[in-house]
Amino acid sequence: MPSALVYGCVTSVRNLLFDIGVLRQRKFPLPVICVGNLAVGGTGKTPHVEYLIRLLSPRCSVAVLSRGYGRRTHGFVRAAQGVTAAELGDEPFQMHDKYPAVTVAVDENRCHGINRLLHGANATPNVVLLDDAYQHRYVHAGLYILLTEYGRLYADDCLLPAGRLRESRRGARRARIIIVTKCPPRLTATDMERIRRRLRPTEGQQLYFTTLSYGTPRPLVGNESPAGSGNAATALLITGIAHPGPLQRHLESQGMKVRALTFPDHHAFTPADVRRMNAAYAKLPDGSAAYTTEKDAARLRPLAHLLSPALCAALHVQPVETTFLNETSDKFNQTIIDYVTKN
């Protein structure tokens, strides 16, 4: 807690300097939407950015700019044919792989990154989505979307290193939209009201609740359906994400007994890791399934040739999307479209 108090003073002074204009924020001549959180760790940013891609890309030219956490490069890198997850980072690579018509780029300096997007040789985007840039205040976004996880609301958390918050809970005031993510699909109106009272959104803030929905798994390599699809009693779950619990519970809800093999978030898989995967799968009964996330698949696919034939044939990549609860997606969609249209 003493360290958290010092950290809180530093971040509060930094935010104050931005608020009063001592530290300059830069505005850009196009709509900029920032998706982020107050806490470290996974709150589901990528599925929400992908939701915005699906919403906006039929209407305008969309660019996604991320830091590219865990990549082995520095500076500005634009996704293109032949660029790998090691060069982009697993999450930007995942978005590029799923939405190749959308511009995806990474740059730890978001101002420089937006400049490159606006003045590069490629077509200029109509809107920029900033992925995980809530604390990158040198860019002034026109619309801030703040995510907070149902299982650990920022209102119930405290500053690093005592808790997980990157800045004070007062930082939530910058958001126009607050989304409580990873909610149970059958979250009641009473629970929503309880959370609303805990978060205390201001009069001008919109509060939404989303859950994760799981699509049809696809193979890691090739086009054939993975072995064990739909009828396996046991499964190996391979993850290198912050919170694999929701996916494990989803698989268990399908009647499978899950053996979890977990790695740190953004973990760069090695041949030794693949040997562990092979050994773990070999211990399961014949016909068992195996699952990994889209984010992990981006880092695992270059090592697919080291997977045992049995594991490779059984390995599912589980897609996940964001679903709004309480039939509020229309209101959210209109808020986003109105902002982009008017700016």
C-alpha cells in the first residue's frame, strides 16, 4: 500500500498536468475512438475492438492502432502480407488475420502512429480505433470507451502494486461509455443496478453490460474439422492469456472434462512448450479434443509443425465475440455511428 500511494500521487499529478494543459494533447482531423481500461490484465478489449470493426467497416475506412504488446519490433509497423505475430503482437495480428481489409498498425507512440496512418502511401482511414490507449493521453480521442471486468470492477480495486489499477478510479470520468465485460449471460436487472451503484456513472456516461459468446471452432491448420469436434468427453485447453477461466467454463458447460495447460499472458511459445503440449495431450484418452484461443493461435501457428500429429489433428481454435445484454446494442451502435458521422 505505501508503494501504491506513491504510484497514485505520480499518476494523479500526470493526469492533472494533462487536464490543465501543461502536458499537451494532440487532436487529429478525424474521429478517434479509444478502447481501454483502468486495470492491467484482460478485460476483453480485443473482442470489443473487433465489434467496432464489424460495425464501422461497412460504412467507412477503419484503421486500428495498437501498441503491439509482446512484439519483437519497435516503432511503426503496418500489417501486411508476410508480417508475423512476432512483428505485430498477437492481438493486432489476430485482427489483421480476421479482417484483412482493415488497416492494422502498431506503434508505442500513438501520435506518431496516427501521423503515419494519415500521411502514408496507403489510403487514409476515416476513423482510427485506439486499442488499449486509455492512459496514452498525448492523443486526445474524441470518444473514450472504458472496459471493466464483471469479476473485478475498478470500483472494487486499488492502485498498483497493491491492486491492478493503472491510475485512480477518477480516471473513469474521461469515458463517455463504460462497459462491464465478461458478464454472466443471464445477468439480472437487480445485478445490473447493483453494479451501476458501485460504478456511479455520471449523468453523461452510458453504461452497458456485455458477455462473451463462442462461435464455431476451426482448425489451427488446414480446413478439416478437428478430431473430437462435438463429441469429446475430455479436452486439453492451451492458453497464454490473462484470464482463461471463462473459456474453460464454456468447455465444461459442453460436458467436457478439461485439462488446462496455462502460460503467461502474451507468452512467446517455444519448442519446449510444444513438447509440453504434446506430452499433456498424450496423457488424455484417445479421441480427446484440444482447444486454444485465437490470440494464442497467432503465436502457436508458426510452431504447428512441431505438434504431434494427434494433437495437431485435434486442436480447435475457439473464436469469441462480444454480445450486449438487455438488448442495448442498438443504442450503443447508434452512439458510435453518430460520433463518427458528425466528426
